[in-house]
Amino acid sequence: MAAFLFGLLLFAMQSPPIPSTPAAYSSPSPLPPPGDNGSAGVVHPNGTVQRLPDIVIIGVRKGGTRALIEMLSLHSAVAAAQNEVHFFDWESHFQKGLPWYVRQMPYALPGQLTVEKTPAYFTAGKVPGRLHRVNPDAKLLLILRDPTERVLSDYTQVSYNRLLKHKRHRPIEEVLVKDGEVNLDYKALNRSLYHVHMQNWLRYFPLGSVHVVDGDALIRDPFPEVQRVERFLRLPPQIDASNFYFNRTKGFYCLRDRGRERCLHDSKGRAHPRVAPDILHKLYRFFHEPNRKFFELVGRTFDWN
Ligand code: A3P
């Protein structure tokens, strides 16, 4: 009974206040002043806590973000948000303030790290500054794939969504090429210009706060990539090779967790459309220079092009 009352007291004390706008701020902001993360978290009577994430998977869309968060969740010291939160990139969510954000977080046990993933963060201009103001010590995970593959994956996802909404099918050539050249207006192309977005993140976070996961390697053989993530997060090594098995029907690795086996949802690992070799070639050529710039930024190369 005493423990229950104590829990209730803690809960009441730690419920995050609605952040007020300090006088020094001319425009109203849903965030507290810099240096004050404004929300220690919500402590629940059972001892779990909802708090700001220690780790954010910032993208990239179609990079393998779902696979990454599911694989990371195999670790007992990780508590992961189930849904994409879109706090820093959607104004309607951002305006709800930090207490709302905290309430989207999982119930973490003492000692667990909290993680959320919102793949759109990587390419949304305002996000790094906003996140830095809330948590300058956040550890960022960025999972990237060959930018051409990522464009095809992005196109495939959008095509499925259009089909569901009974919208006209747009052949891949129609979106990828304009006047015989790569169509620079195609949004999916911009999302694969990794150096542009990375530069923006590095204005706020040091390179040491960002770990780039090789999404192509994660598909081929997830365990070594996951081990690298464990090391970056300073987690005791716990995830094991036996946590992964290749499922021939799915054509991807699936997860084994305490005897239970599961693959990712059918929307992950879809077949991509066939693209004429000359267009594919154009795309690879187009990404050559942006890729080089990205490698220079992060001091590491990837097996793209
Ligand atoms: P495709 O569906 O184009 O193959 P995200 O979760 O960021 O949307 O990324 C989706 C991509 O994750 C998929 O793209 C797939 O290639 C990749 N992926 C990586 N590991 C996977 C796994 N074990 N099972 C299914 N998809 C995986």
C-alpha cells in the first residue's frame, strides 16, 4: 500500500507541466528554453517511465528503419515506441508540446533506453534544430541504402498507396525522367541526396552522435550490423546470431525472440519495378557525386554505385 501511495505521489510530482513561454521568447514555442528538456518523464506506479527518447532512428525513409527498430528491440535494455511519432516534423504534433511527445513513448523499465523512429526526420529541415534543443545528447541512428535502390523502394511504396486510393498508376519512367534527363523535381530523388540532409544534421549534432547503419548489409546479414549498433549505444552485447534466421519464402531475414519467430510485415520487402537499363544507368551516374560528398562528410564509404 505504502509503495502504491509513493508511486502515486511520484506520478503526481513528475507529470510534465505544460511548457510555458518564457518572457525572453518573442514567439510562442511548444518547447521549453534551451538546456531545459522540460520533461523528466511520466513515472507510473508500476515503476515504468515514459520519457524523452535516448535514441532516435531518424531515417531514412525506406532505408530499413522498421527492421532496425525491431532488431534493436531484441535487446532487453531497449524500450521502443511502436508507432512513428512525427513530433518534430509535423506541426500539428509539434504544437502539442513535449508532454504530448513524452506520452507517445513506451513504458520503459529502470535502466532501459527509450527509442523512437520517424524516418521522415532525416529529410525534414527543421528537425535537427528542434531535436537538439530538446535533447542535445540524443544518440542518432541513420540507416541508409544505396540511393538508387531507395528511390525504387520509395516509388514502390507510393505506387501501392496510390493503388489503395484508386489513383492513376504512374509508370516509373514517367516520374524518374523528364526531357530525357533525371527528373530533379521528383521528391524521392531528393530524399536520396544524403549529403544535403546530413549537412543539416551536422550543423547541430557532432558526427560522433550519429551512427550510420548500412541498410544493404542489414538485409544481407543483419547480425554484424546489429552488433555495431549495440557497440555504438554502449549496450552490453546480448543480441545473438541465433536471433536471426533466413526465411526463403519472405526472401529476408526474420527474427527469433525467446523461441518465437516472426518476419516483418508484407509491406516490407516488396518487389521493385523493372527499370530500363539506360534509366538505371542514368540514376547511378546521377548519384555518383552526391554519394562522394556524403562519404566525405561521414568519413566512410559505402558499396553504392
Ligand atoms: P523494400 O520493401 O523496398 O524491399 P522502412 O522500414 O524504412 O520502410 O524500410 C523498408 C525496407 O526495409 C524494405 O524495402 C526492405 O528492403 C528493408 N528490410 C531490411 N531488412 C528487412 C527484413 N529483415 N525484412 C524485410 N524488409 C527488410
